[in-house]
Amino acid sequence: MTRPKILILGAGYGGLITSKSLEKLLKSGEADVTLINKHDYHYLTTQLIKTGAGTAADRQIAISIPELINSDKTHFLKAAVSSVDIENQEVHLEGGNTIPYDYLLIALGFEVDTYGIPGVKENAFQIRSFRSSKAIYHHIIKQFNLYKEDSDPSRLTFVVAGGGFTGIEMLGELADGLPNLCKQYDIPFEKVRIIAVEAAPSVIPFFPKQSIQYATFVLEKRNIELLTGRKMLECTPEKIRLENNIDIPTRTLIWSCGVKGNTIVQNWGLPIEKGKIPVDACLRVKNMNNVFSIGDCSLFMKDEKNALPPTAQVALQQAPICAKNIVATLRGETLKPFEYHHKGSVASIGLMAAVGKVGNFRLSGLFGAFMKQVIEARYLFNLGGPALIIKQHFGVSREPVKVTAKQ
């Protein structure tokens, strides 16, 4: 008798944790599980800002997938998905290979939303993957080298668009990392400009007033220029243009203004709403019993009007329930509805400060930074136990991950 085939597309937070959960839930020989990802590493999306600023070793952010899974229970396939044939239950890979499935999980993550602003897609750097974040660091190094040749101040002007969590975290990492590069290249740090551009009246506008004030204080104390209440109109390779004819000469715009579902899923014959795959209460794609979707490419409505946000926290909570429901479907058992419980949010502003809210408690300063580290360590614990935490902090390889500098 042929064993059922479970395919998981994407080894981000949702896909990887689902595969780890299936390893625990499935009986020996009950099903064949295959995890497909275009890279052989899983990257910590919430830590990509460190890759962009060069403040962490590559292998602290990009972790080998074969080292994270049980190869006796999960088969890993390094490949890029080109399309899915829902009718024939097949996944087509780039290069021509076809993989059949009985149960499918689509967890292919997000793309950056540029909101149609001219030049952003072509010229801005994006924090969307390990590869694209590494490209930011390669570019920064290039600008330091070129500044030594032409002394063009725009090369040392680094602009971050977006004052949400990712934006202020990127600003904090730049404030930590750029002084070290200045020493390395013998350039006074006073010549560096770090600028934040946000269309809303303040950074993290969705947070309480006290948190906004604290974040603003920390950023300004670190000599970061805050241009709030200003919309960006255009980006070229040499400058950005804001409202009221404000031009900022810069060779580096880092975009952190929003995300959307992976557009690759829109041509697969799946239902699409608001650019994402709508799922029911049990995380199944609507009107499909054997196809599931979680994370940033799925649309889960928490009420009639509002969808869950595209955050790591959502994907991490969906994954174990999704695994249980895949197994329940396979066994003909009752599925469990997914319920999201927001556990709070914490954003770091460099190594020594953070801002956040957990329940009714507002976090800031060193304690906030400590709690951010606890949250990241908890995820590593779920992935590989105490051994992975120790390895990632003390025994990680310093060899860079080999990727092209292209985005």
C-alpha cells in the first residue's frame, strides 16, 4: 500500500515548524513528508536586519535545514517551485521535475510591497530574505570603498523608509554597525548620516504614546535623523524625493514599509482574496480538503472585516495546529479550529535598547532588549533545544554563507 505524501512548500517559520510538528505527530510509516525550499538554509526573518547591517555572523541568521530536521522522518528537497496543479495534485519545480502529493501545505511567505512609488522596486534595498539582506551589507561596503575615492557624501547617507518595527530595528543595527566600518575605513563617523523616513506623524504610530516617545528619544540620541509625516514620492539611484520638493542625495534606500503575499501563488488556480490565499478556520484553503496554507501568503480572517497580520508570531502559532489538522485529515478525524492569541511585540533598537508591549506591560530599555533576546532564544529552543541555542550564540561558524550580492 502506497503511503500518503505530504508536501510542504517553504521552510520559513510556518513551514519548518509544521514539519517539526509532523515528525512528532505521525506514526512510523504513516506518511511520507517532503519539505521543499529554494535554499538549503532557514533564515530568522526577525533577525535579517543584523545581516543587512553586518552585526551578526551569517550562520547566526541562516541555519542549515538538514541540521534542523530528522532526516528519517522528513525528506528535504532544495528546489524552487514554479507551479502547482491542483486538479492532478502535483507540484512542478523549476528545472522540470514534478512531485505528486496527497496533502499540501503552502507556506511561501511574503513579498515586499512598494505601493507603486516610482523607482522603489528598481533602486531600493529590501529586507525580504537572507539573500536580499546580505545585498544591503555588500552595498554598504561598496559605498565605503567608493567614498574613499570620490568623497561623495551621498555614499555615507543611509535612509530607512518605514518607521514600524522592522524600520526602527534596522536603524538601531545601522547605528551599531556603521561606527565599526568607519574605524575599518578610517572615516570619521560624523560624516555618516542615518535618516528615517516615515509617512505617519511618528515612528511605531500603532504603539502607546510613552513607547513612541521612548523610541524617538533613543533614535535621536543615536544621531538618527527622523523625518516623520513625510511621504516618499520617488527614488532614483542617486536620491530620494519627499513631499514639498525635499530631495535627499543618497545611494542607499532600505525599504521596510510593508509586505504582501507571495505573488507566485496567484496563477495556480487557487482562490485569491486581497492578494492572498483565503483559508477557513482549520487553515485549509477555502473549498479544499487536502490543501492548507499558513503564514504571510495566507488570508485568515479573525473577524468579518479584519485579517491576521503577516507576522512571525502568527505563523508560529498556526504551524502546530496546521500539523495536527493535516494528520487529522489523513486519519479521518475531527479538525481543530485555529485561535490566535497575541502575546505582545518587542522591537530592538540596537543591542542595548528595545521597546515593546507584552500584555499590559510596557517594555523599554535594557530589560526590553533582554526580553527580545529571550523571545529569539525561545524560538531556537523550539527548533533544536538547548544545544541549538548554545551553538547559535557561542559555536556558530564564522564562514559567510555563499550567496550572490544580487537581490
